[in-house]
Amino acid sequence: MIEVSTDVAIVGAGTAGLNARREVQRAGKRWVLIESGVYGTTCARVGCMPSKLLIAAAEVARTASSAGEFGIGIAPEAIRVDGAAVMARVQRERDRFVGLVRKDVEALPAELRFHGAARFVGPTELSIDDRVRVRAQAVVIATGSRPTVPEVLRGLGELLLTTDTLFELRELPRSLAVFGTGAIGLELGQAMQALGVRVAFFNPLDELAGFSDPEVARRFRAYVTERYELALGYKELKIERTGAGCSIRCRDSAGQHHEGQFERVLSAAGRTPNLEALQLKAAGPGLELDERGGPRFDPETMQCGTTPLFIAGDASSRGTVLHEAVDEGAAAGANAARFPAIDRIHRRVPLRIGFTDPRVAVLGQRYAEAKQRAIVIGESSYEDQGRARVIAQAHGHVRVYVDRASGALVGAELFGPGVEHSAHLLAWAVGTRTPMAELLRLPVYHPTLEEGIRTALRDAARQLSDAERCPAADRGSSPGL
Ligand SMILES: Cc1cc2nc3c(=O)[nH]c(=O)nc-3n(C[C@H](O)[C@H](O)[C@H](O)COP(=O)(O)OP(=O)(O)OC[C@H]3O[C@@H](n4cnc5c(N)ncnc54)[C@H](O)[C@@H]3O)c2cc1C
């Protein structure tokens, strides 16, 4: 058994773990980095980057299919999606991203990097595959998460895909059943359909894209239902293996019958934190576990109870996204290095974006949270929005929530063209607590998709007291609005 003593042991060399390591180093403390899988991070290998590469190909196909709308004749038969070439580009570019991360990790001193699964054998003592014993002053748990596969899909063998295997395909399947209608399921299923794959979505819950605002949810659902096959709130689900694939039958929440034959099935039903292998109970009674077996921790410091253990990224089950995994990793690393003198983390305004068709975003306080206080709701539709019509993407809706007491924007839920960009402007306005009057004095160029969010902000401002209303100089409406 090799014995190692260090200041901070970091378990997991993903985005959160690597950012934790950097902070420990910056604080001048000793560290070791333990990784049980391959280097390269979930984001680059099987997450953000390969999914966006697939979506990029889908968007080219969508643009080509809509060329006729602009008077540009591309016969449908002239649009040929070469599935092997699409996947080859996804894999080539993905490998490039992974290679960059690997290079950085492999540049770290080899004697401080350990390969193997870590588990606790004491409060801050870890065993790595029973070969190495690490004694640390503090530990950062940054073990990430893995795709959850619901019970109903477990017998599907090689037909079943998850986001860990989807991007390895050499060809596109002819048909795909997607289980899960959150951002990831929708992103991937919609992209596949644009690339010519026959797709149907299934969810035992009546949920789509995670909106809490009933009006935004209703309109998004109407858009998606018109263009995609959806079995939401399914009951009486029957999945049977057939020759080359499987048949799926069910009834949705509206009683409508769905039946189809599918070559592959994608499980996009959420993610499970990688915590079991850590055997957290061995960290001692100071570490309190929740009902799911995860450590109770303070999201303002990432500290688990009063222990020298810190958690970050997807391992924390908070539904992390990449920029939060970076922040949490950095905070966990810095606090582990200076323990017991820990600092509070600077939490950014919550921002979730789905690279769906069309884009979805939820930011700041969601409707469900914002409506607990006195708010006014401003809204606007993209159906008659100038730039959205110009580009023939006039679908979408935005609802902004403005606090009556402060006259400041506190959150928004929206979908529509360009939303991945305009949602940032709203999130920044929430973060800077800019009063409405000031916000509406800022420039918005014409004709842009950002005019859509300004219309919603003006709608909210009109409902506020005189003092908060948009100033006269900004009242003139741009043509097309
Ligand atoms: C398909 C998909 C698309 C996504 N798209 C986006 C997006 O567009 N934007 C966005 O912000 N986020 C996106 N995400 C989420 C984002 O990728 C994750 O939030 C982020 O990568 C989590 O980083 P992490 O460091 O927590 O985990 P990881 O990068 O998974 O790192 C955890 C590491 O810990 C290792 N490990 C686990 N257990 C042990 C153990 N016992 N001992 C040692 N090592 C261990 C694992 O092997 C792994 O390398 C997406 C995710 C997926 C799956």
C-alpha cells in the first residue's frame, strides 16, 4: 500500500475538480488529484460540446430545408444528410476539445495524479482501489454524475443509448425514441429529427423543458406538439424487443394512443450523482447524509456540515451546469485550502439555456418563485416581432418578472429565436439590479431579436408606478414592433 499525505485531496478530474485544484495550488497548499475514469471532462467528452456539435449540424439541415420560404429552391431530395459524415465531424471536433483538456491535465506532475476509484476510509482519509492510501487535511468531492436509466428501459441491451454512448455512433439511426423531455432530451431528439431521424419523445411526467410559467409552458408545448411526436404523462407503456429494434406503445395524458417501431432508444431521463463508490458513511458521523445518500452541504460555501469536506459540480445534485461547476469547484478548492477559515461563494444569477428548437431560457427567479412576491409581469410574443419575421422564425414568447417594491427585474422565462443571447442581457440586468427606468434607457439596435425582450420590459414598466415607468425618450416604438 502506498501512503500519501497532502493538504487537499480532490476526487474527480472533471470541470469542478480541475478548478478546485487550481485554487488549492494558488493558495500554496499541497494537493493530489484522483480520477477513476478517463481525463477530458463530461463537458468536452459527452456533454456540452458534442451535443452542440450535433445541434450545429442539425441547424444547417434545418436552414437548408427552409430555403424555399425565402424563394431559394432546394429540392427536398437535394438535401442529403450523410449521417456518417455528421458523426465524424462531431467526433473529430469533440476529440479536439478533449485533447486540449487532457493536455492540461497531463501537464500536471504525474506523482500528484492518481488513477482509480476513491472511497473514504476515515473522515479525510481515502483509499484508491486499495492500492494507495491518501491522508489529507481536507477533501473536495467533485465526482460528477452519470445518466439515469429508468427501470422500463433497462432490458433493452444494445438498443439503449445514453449521452455517454450516443456521440460514439458511426451512423445516425433511422428512428429514435427519446425518453426525457428536459433540455438535454429535447436538444438531442430535435437535432436528430432535423437530421432525418424519425423521433418520438416520451415522458411519464407531463413536463416539457422545465418551464414553471404556465403561459410560456403552454405556448412552447403548442409549438413542439405541432412539429414533434410527444407522449407526455404516458401510461400503459409497453416496450417489446422486435427483430431490429423495439416497438413502443402507450397512451399520453390526453388519452391519445402512440405506437411506433424504433431502431434505438435514448435515455435522457436526468442524471445521478456519482457518490455510492465514495462510501461516504466511512467519513464518520460528522458528515450528515440526505435521504438520497448525498452529503448535506451549504451552497454558500460548498462545505459539508462542519467537516473539512467540500462538494462541487454535478456531484452536489443541485442540477449544476458548466459555469456553476467552475464556480463551485473554485470555491470548494479555495475553502478546502484555507479550512477552517472559509469564505462565502459569490453565486451568480441562475441562468439555464436549452439549445432546443427554438431556444429556451429560464433565469433569475423562476415564475414559481417570483410570484411569491408582489410582481408585475411584462410579456411579448415573437410572432409579430420584426427580426423574427425577417428570418422566418417568428415563434416564441417572453415573460419578465419585475418586483413592484424595487422596480427591478427579478427573473424571466422565455423561448424563441436568439434567446440564448438575449437571455444573457436579462440575466445581467437581474444581477446588476438595474431599475427599470434605467434599463429602458439603454440602447437596443433595430431590427434585432433583442427588441423582443425590450417590448416585454416596456410592458412591465407600463404596469409600474409613474416613477418607474420608461422615460419619454424611450417611448417611441421602432418600426415593425
Ligand atoms: C449531453 C449533455 C449536455 C450538456 N450541455 C450543457 C450545456 O450546454 N451547458 C452547460 O452549462 N452544461 C451542460 N451540461 C452539464 C455539464 O456538462 C456538467 O454540469 C459539468 O460537466 C459537470 O462537471 P463536473 O466537474 O461536476 O463533472 P465531471 O466533468 O463529470 O467530472 C467528474 C469526474 O469524477 C470522476 N469520478 C467519479 N467518481 C469517482 C471516484 N470515486 N474516484 C475518482 N474519480 C471519480 C469521473 O470519472 C469524472 O471524470 C451538459 C451535460 C450533458 C450530459
